[in-house]
Amino acid sequence: MYCLFKNDLKLYVYPFLDPAYPELTTISNMDVPEHVTHLFKHLVQSGYIEQIDKVHREYLGIFSRAILTKIRNRDQSWEKMVPPEVAAAIMKNCFFGYRP
């Protein structure tokens, strides 16, 4: 038998903030294609998909692709776009193509 979420795997979902829409998009109000709505609801109700509720609204407009591009282009403005601990770890370990 195939098991979609084995070994107690969970999917944690961080909310999304669309600048054109004032409300946060969460698992409770997101658009889910009709043909998978039943499966999605089952996974949420069973605890396999869980909403992250403690959010930092100031970070919601920041996207990983933009930060990765800035890191690779040596644009230091990325450092202010992430929490200080994250910036320190990226620089210390040269993650994501970071070069001092």
C-alpha cells in the first residue's frame, strides 16, 4: 500500500500576503482546485497539513527567489530582508552561493 505521509510527516504552511488583497491567504481560505478539495480537507483535518499561525507580517512580502538572486549577485540588501540569525548562518556557511 502506498503511503502519502509516512513516518509522521507533516506539511507546515506559512500564510501568503498578496499586495492586491488585504487578507492573508491561509489553509482555511485558500483556493483549492475542486478535484482535490476533498483530499485537501482530509489532510488538514487529519493533521498532515498544518497552518503556521505565528507570522511576521513584515516578512510576508519577501520571496526566496528575490533573496537568492541578491545573494548570488552580491547585493548586500538581502541581509536586511531576513532575520539576523538567518543572515548570519548564510554568511558563516556560505549557503546559497554566498561569497564574502
